[in-house]
Amino acid sequence: MPKGDNGIDNEIDNGNEIENPADAAAGSPAEPSTAETSAGATSTAAAGSRLRRRGVPRGGVIGGILSAVALVAAGGGLVSAASLAPQSPASRTLEAPLASVPGGSSIGVCPGPARLLDGTPVGTDPQFSPESGTAKTAVSAAVLGSSAGVVPASRLAPLQGAPLVEIAKDATPAATAPAARTPVLLAGVVAQREVDNVSVLRADAQDNRQAAAGAVLSYSAEDGDLQGTAAAACQQPGNDLWLVGANTSLGRSAVLNLTNASSTPATVSLDLFGSEGPIQAPGSRGLLVAPGSTRSIILAGLAPGQERLGVRVRSAGGPVAAVIQQSVLRGLTPGGVDFITPGTAPSVRQVVSGLDLQDPAGVAALTAKPGFADAGPALEIAVPGAADAVVEIKLYGRDGQKALPGGGVVTAKAGAVTEVSLAGVPAGTYTVAAGSDISFAAAVRLTRGLKPEDAADVAYSAASARLGSQHIVPVPSTGDRQLVFGAPDGPATVSYTPITADGKIRAAATAKLAAGTTMSIKVPAEAGGSPLVGYVVSAAGDSAYGALLLGRDGRQDISTVAVAPEAAGAQQVPVTLGY
């Protein structure tokens, strides 16, 4: 990640006005009872007797008594009339009306290229050395058009400056013959556009709905300390993000990159969870990220020597995108590079798909060597609460559930990150599901390479949400690419529709998953005679999860990208009027 500008912006929007009625204790009088009326008459007669003793004429006394009786009767009538009158509208309970919320733009922030730290300065402003001579970084993206063939205005651009690619300038329908009334399905595409810094995919709202769009960044290098493959889905910025799986021990480098693509400054605070518990680190609060900038933070300066590290990123003001560039160097031998991206928020159930596990005997022999303890696959569990979590772990492969050698039930310490080895099961592609009665966040570390003298690679896959409808899954144009779908709970059907470089939506294919299984589908180079750039993925039935698994033929490269959430539909919120 190149050195970025540092800055601040913060937005606070509050304002509650409270008005107290001046006469809150006042209320309507109740209608007098018979006893109350008799008492009133007796009191009036006594008053008349006193007036006679004082010399008041009897006619005046009688007139006074009659006036008093008339007033009492009138008062009773007024009370009765008040009790029969309709209640004030302010005292009635009304349901809050629903107001439509305008659809916002779709924004995906893509990280910059993986770059080697030039030394390990303590602080939050690292220096980077140039990348290797063979390093290549590119973004692939797709923006889905409407059923009428209208592609929303969209572009791929750097944080500041002119767009790199204008996908669609205006939301205009596709040109069709006047007699043709059949809707034309189209997509705007970006096929492997090389980038050298952070980039942003933006797509305007369409028909008051967020545009269905997605992008993925891929990095590859065949030399240098950062050789390997790394990939990350371009993420929607947020104000509360969880990243699990970082490592700051000897030979490991973890750099947190915070990007603010909004026009509002952001103030970021970090909560750190280590292998033994929470880490109170000076300098982890009040990190200022200016609009249109990226700030890089060396995690070893905040939490040194941590073999397991989880990071919660909270932003006040503008939302931010967060990604950790994680790399491994064992002596002079590269151990891999990848991007750790945010996963789903802590919950009592987490699912990770797209796991590719190597031969268990080879993994056991490699991890037994000094310095190679993290060269095997593992589930990383971060428990943010104050109570330990008893977590049950299940692994689902092509033929059903596979038992973990340790039994699959572990106790994860509160406020810490616990590692559970996934080695010992047959080689293959898997989906892991973990559940507990205590909320936790999770991610999986994957490795590729079994010879200690050869360069290896590492990948991180964060827990993801279940599949819905119209997920955009861009794919890089090179390498070994596989779609991986898992159905841990019950049978599910997943449809995947190719998007090609000419912008056409091709015929959909369907995958039927049996309960408790995982399926992998090889991505072809082209569809319908045009290079394939992505898919539209939808699921039905029981819960299904998906990921894109990447590799390179002839090399020990691996990376995995969870399927990003689908676009938000039209939303309504209750509106309450009052003081």
C-alpha cells in the first residue's frame, strides 16, 4: 500500500428539542356524585342562614340560593358535556407512517497493490519499497443493468482525480430496433484494469434502488518477498468493521489500511484482541482519516509479537474501508501474502466457504518444523464479550460432513483470539460452520505449499452472510478460478449467470447442493465466445454460502474471496412527528 495522505473529517448530527407543558398536572373535573350534590345544597342553605343573621333580606337570600343551585347544575352539565366530547387528537395513539428512503449510490473501495515495508518504523506512517518487477495488480468489475437494458451511470476511479474507466456516463437504454420490445439484459464491465493505488467503483442508484455492482482486486508476483497471489472484494465502507487473523510475530508483517472515500472526515478507534486477551495500545484511538485519503498503520507498533490478532475498526463521522495486508517471511523464504478483509459482525453462528485443504500428512510434517506452526489451515475465533464461548465446529466437504481430529468442540477465551487447527481431514474443498451461545467473529487461514525450502502462499477467508439474490461476483481474467458453494444446513439451489466482456448476460447454470455438502465449479476462460468477467449469483432453499477460490497453475499460490452482499433494495423507515 503506498504512503497515503493523513487527515481528518468528522460529522456530528444531533439535535433533540424537548418542550414541557406548563400545566402538566391539570385535568378535567369528574362529574359530581349525589352525595356531593347534597353536600353542596346544605352548604348553600347554611350560607343563607348566616346572611339572614347579618340583616340581608330574605328575597336576596333566596336569590343567592337559587343562583348557587343553578351554578352547581351548570357545572355538572359542563362536566357531563366534557366527558361526552371527543378526545383530543394528541391523546390518541397513531401508528408511525412509513417514508421511503431514496436509494443511495453503490460504492466499492478496492485496496491498493501489496507493497513491502521499508523497515519497520514504529508509528502509523510507514514507508514502502517498490514492488517486485513481476508484480501485477488489476481490478475487475461489473455493474448490472435493469431489465430494460439500462446500465446505471458508473465509473472506476482513484480516490481523487479523473476516472480510470467510465463504465456508463448516463443511465440510457441500450439501442434496439424500433420493432424489438423484448428487454435486453446488459451489464457494464471492467476487464482486468491495472491499477497502482486505491480505487473506487461507484454506481448511481436506479429506480430508487441501489445498483447491483461489484469489483475484485487481484495481485500476483513471481519474485520478491511478497510473491504469491492476493485478492480482495472491493468493500462497501462502514462505521463498525471486524478483521480477524492478523499476525505480528517475528517474520510476519501486518499493515492496516484505512480508506475514507467519502466527503466527510473520519475519526477511527481500534479495539485489539490478542491471543491472551484485550490489548490496550496507546495510539489506537482518535486516528484521523481525511476525505479522499488512505492511512496506513503498522499493527506491530500497537500490538507487537501477537501470533493471533483481531481488530475492530470503529469510525465516527465518515465511513471507512479497512483491509490488512498480511505477509510472511521465514528467514529468506517467502511464506505468502494476502489481504484480510472484514467479515460478518460477531454472532452466535459463523460460516466460511471456499476452503481448500492440502494433504493432511504433508501439513503435519511441515507444521512440526520450527517456525512453521502457522503453515497449516486454522479457524481463528475472536470473542469480544466478557464470557468464554464454547464453540462447536463442523466441516462439510464434497461427500458430507468430515470429523475434525480434535472432536470439533473448543472453548474460546473471552476477549481473545483462539486458533483451532483444521488439519487432519482429507484434502479437498470445504465449508466450515461454527456455532456457540456466545457471539464471536471468525475467519479461516489457508496455506499452500508443503516443502520448507520453497516459497509458499497464505490466504484468509472471512465469515460471510448467506446468499440471497443478484450477488455480483467479478473474477480475474487469469489463473485457476473456482466458484465454491456450501450448504451446511439443508439442500439448496444456486444459480450462477455468466457476465462476459461484451456486457452480455449469458444463460444461467444451476448447482443443486445436498444438505451438508460443498461443491466447487471451475470457471471457464470464456462464455459464448467472449471472455468471462463475472457472475450473477442467486440462491434458493436452505442457507447457502459462496466464495471465489483463486490459484495459479504451476505455482503454490492461493487466495479466496467471499461473495459480497447483494445490493440493498427499496427501504422504508417509520417517521414520528412530535416534540
